[in-house]
Amino acid sequence: MEINFVSACTMLRQITHNNHTVSKIETEITKSKKEKIAMKKLISMFVLLLSVTFAAQAQDKMMKDAPTKVIALEQTKGEFTQKQIVVNEGTYTFSIANNNVGTDVGFVLVPKGKDISNPENHIKTAYVTAVVPNNTTGSSNATTLKKGEYVYFCPLNKTATDNVLIVE
């Protein structure tokens, strides 16, 4: 088989062209693989972010749905019947019973050691939501208590100010 110069050049051009085409195809495949890897990473990051968001929302909902415990206190004329209470950290409402005091009563909670006469030191969520009339019971809003000691009193019933709530 005899090959002339023109045929040889034509064949060489086709081989070169085919090699160039193969090279282009290999480049496209490599680029496509890199894009797939990048897309997988992006999807993985999105799934992770979505999972964290749902977990945080679920935890937040659980905390909101957690039952609030009640600390029941009774006031008689000039005093609380419970002088010291010990509870664990948590969220509580205060139930204040007016046991025949003869006047409306309230409830004030202050971290021990702070000036009880300064309303800025009062834990306002612990205030009863309305004054408690004679022979009825009122309650406060939910109040989160951290470890420490607190004092409580009623300025309307003129109770002692040395009643202590200890949070462990």
C-alpha cells in the first residue's frame, strides 16, 4: 500500500484533530466532574444548614412547651406562712393565696442583697398579674429562676422582708 504525501498530511491532520477533540472531551469531562463535586458539596452544606435550623426550632419549641412549675405561697395578716422555700433552677409561676388578710395583697421577689425598696431590683415577671383580693388566689407570669437566693415580701400586707427563696 502506497501512501502519497498528500494522503499522509491528511491523515496526520485527522489524527491531530482527533487528539485535539479527545483532549477537549477530556477537559469537559474533568470540568463536569468538578462541577458535580461542587454541587454535591453545596447540597451537603444546604442539608446540614437545614438540619441545624430544624433542630434549633424543635429545641426552642420544646423549651416553650416545657411545663412551668408553680410555687404556692399563702399570706395571712402581716406574714407569709412559708418563711423559706428551696427549689431547683427552672421556670416558675408564683401562686399567691390571700387567706383572710382583710385587704388586697401582692408579691415582690428580689435577689438577696439588692435594695428591696428600689423597683429596678424587683423581678417584675414575679409580680402578681393583678392585686389579689381577700380570700382569693392570684398568680404571676412565668419567671425563670437561676441559682442563688432571693427574698420575697408583700408591700400591701406589710410582710417581713426576710422570707427566703433558695434556688439550687
